[in-house]
Amino acid sequence: MDQPGFDVHIDIPGTTIFDGKQAMKGYALNKMCYEFNKAENREAFKADPEAWMEKYGLNEQQKQAIRDSDILAMIEAGGNIYYLAKLAGIFKLSVQDVGGMQTGRTTEEFKKFLKSQA
């Protein structure tokens, strides 16, 4: 018996679905971001981001997204938002900032939207 959602890729316009293909694409980026669970690694990254990107073997798309502080481009390059949250923090972006980016809203508009859904 087929279970819906397990054999069909859902296309949501403007949304990057994190599936197995994206996980493989973003493995190096997500592995690097996992290391940001430690404060000393976040500081080391801030001191020399290029060295960190090289150390983890990021591809040029991932590196450019980081250079541009573009979280949405990082997601497109295979980043998982749960790992990217630490990197977003390095860029002084909150989860609400990223939510706003993902929905085409400002941070304040996104916060108001969240409150309206409660």
C-alpha cells in the first residue's frame, strides 16, 4: 500500500525542500555548521571564514552564499536550517529574521504574522 508523501516530491514554488538529494549536496556545509555548537569554533570562523570553508571542502556556491551572508542561498546550496541557525547567529540574524526572509516579509512583519497565528 502506497503512503502519500513517500514516493512523490512535492513542489512548493519558492521553497527548497530538504530531502536526501539536498542533504548530500549540503553535507560539507552542514558539517561545518555543526561545529559552531562550540563558541571557540564560532570565534575561529569569524577570524578566518575562508580557512574554515576550505577546511570543510565547501563548494563555490556555498562559499559565496556565506560571503554574502545569504541564508536563503545557503539553504538552496544544501544547508539545513537547523545547522544554519548557528551560522545565522554569527551573522547576527535571529530565527525570526530568517523566517522573514523565507516568507518575503520583514522581521517585524514576520513577528506580527506569527502572533496572528496564535
